[in-house]
Amino acid sequence: MSYEPYTCIDCGSEFCPCHLAESGNCILCSHLDGKDFCDCCNWNGVCIYHEFVTNNFESKPGRKYQKCNVVSKKIIDDKLLILKIAASEKLVSELVNPGSFVFLRKEDTESTYNTPVSVMENDPINDTLTFAIEIKGLKTKELSKINENESLLVKGPFWNGILGLNPIMECKNKICLLIARGIGQAPLLPVMEKLKHNNNKLIVMIDKAPFENIFIKEELDKYADEVIECKTIIDGGLLSGKFKKNLEHVLMEHDFKIVHCDAADILNYQVMRIVEAHNKDIKFSCCNNEKMCCGEGVCGCCTITNNDDKLRRLCKLQADPKYILEGRRNL
């Protein structure tokens, strides 16, 4: 592949330098990646090595657990859990941007039950956070057992829930296409809020499957200028003919600045290829679907190695999705 611009989502934050720097595996700093020379090809305005030295050659403390109260709980069709929790003012303020997520677990469970969940709604006035969780496996089924007014453990903030984040943060007064399927509606909502706040026109293509209804319908009516409901995927993981036709049509009809997709990687990848074939100047972003376990780059669950043999820690690495999705050994 060509030169890959990237950054670390934690660079310059209170969590940098992290354990990766201490172990000689820093994403950005060549000195803290086992090399004996400075090669800041992706300079971010902060010298991580200097921060490491001034911190007595130690990593900064990582994220801590906070005990938060469940304000409300709703289960829809035995498939979808909507949780609203009361959190500290600091934590709420740190989770305001698109791509923010936390780890949730019940107090009476071990750390292996940590469940990464995107922030769907952030209310800084009432200091609450709302999450939408698809009930599927052991972790999410355990979370669904929690009751209102009970406490759960929240670990955060984490910010790398979206790949290709900068175009979303910088886009103003443009036309944007947003695509979501299933639980992807949850991370889509903060993206819609940010883009609408910056006076962008939003066209949304949405697939409610596997749910019976669109659970962000009220917010769609508030933020979207046009909504297109359609089935995105058919059996075998291929795009449905109707969705592909609709996608190609809207790409021809509008001068999009950004296309953002919140779905499984197989859908993200196929949409990205169609967008690139139409116009390579359109910025593409998507949700980060890698498996998160520790969120700190230590456990290795989020690592991928593409055909270029480069190891990428996707809980921290912020890059253009094409460098992540292209050349995947397993989609």
C-alpha cells in the first residue's frame, strides 16, 4: 500500500504515554517502538518521548472504573436493550464526540464480562449517557439482567469507535450520505448530531434488520433531510440489488463531501468500493468493528494484519478505513 497517514487516538491526552510506550510498542513514537532514531512521519504536535521522560519513564495511569446508576432500562422485542445511566460530569463531557465508547459490566461479574458499547446519546445537562445494546451473546445477556436504580461499572472514556473521524469533525456546510444497518443506528446518532450542528445536509439510508423497527426514528426525523429505508444485505453477504441501485442513484444526484457507514465490515467494505469507483475525492468513514477487550492495545484482541504485514492496534489507531478494510485476510 501507499503511505498511510495515521495517528493514535490517545496522543496528547491524559492517558499518553500509555503501556504501549512503556513496553516499546508505541504506535507513533519511533524511540518508544524499539528504534534508536526519531522518525515522526505522523507528527501530531506532541513529543510522546518527551512526555515519557518527564513522567519518569513510566506510562500514565489508564482508565478507571466508575460506578454509575441505571436511570432507565428498556428491552425491545427481546433483541434490543436501551440503557440510560447517570455518570459524572467529567465522564459525560469526555464522551461527547462521535466514536466515543465505554466498557460496561455488572458489579457482580468479573472483568471478562467487560462489554464495549458505543455512546448513543450524551446529555451534558442532566449528566446522562444512553446506550443501545443488541442482546446476542453471554456478555450482553448478562447486561440485560440489570434493573433500574442498580449500579453498573463503567470504564472509559474511549474514543476510537469510528475510523476516518477527522472528516466528520471538520465537515461544514456540505452534503453528507449516512448509511446504517441494525445496531449501527446507535453510533450513527452522534455522527448525525455533529454533522447537523455544522450545518450539513444529511441523507440517510437505513436498514432496520434484524430489528422490527428503526429505534432512532425520532432522531432521524429531527436531523435527517431525507431518509431512504431499504434492505442492504442479502444472503451470502452481498449488497441487495435495490440498495446498490439506490446508492448509485444518490451518488449521481448529489455532490457528497462524506459518506459514512455504520454496519458490519462486509457492508462497509462494499460501500467503500462503490464510493471510490464513483469519486475518489469523497471522504469515507465507518464504524470500527474490531473486537475490543482491554481498549488499551495490550491484550491484542483488536489487532489485525493485512496483506501488507503491518500490525495495527485498532482500539487506538485512527486511520482512513481504506487502509484497514483493503487487503483484509479475513473480512
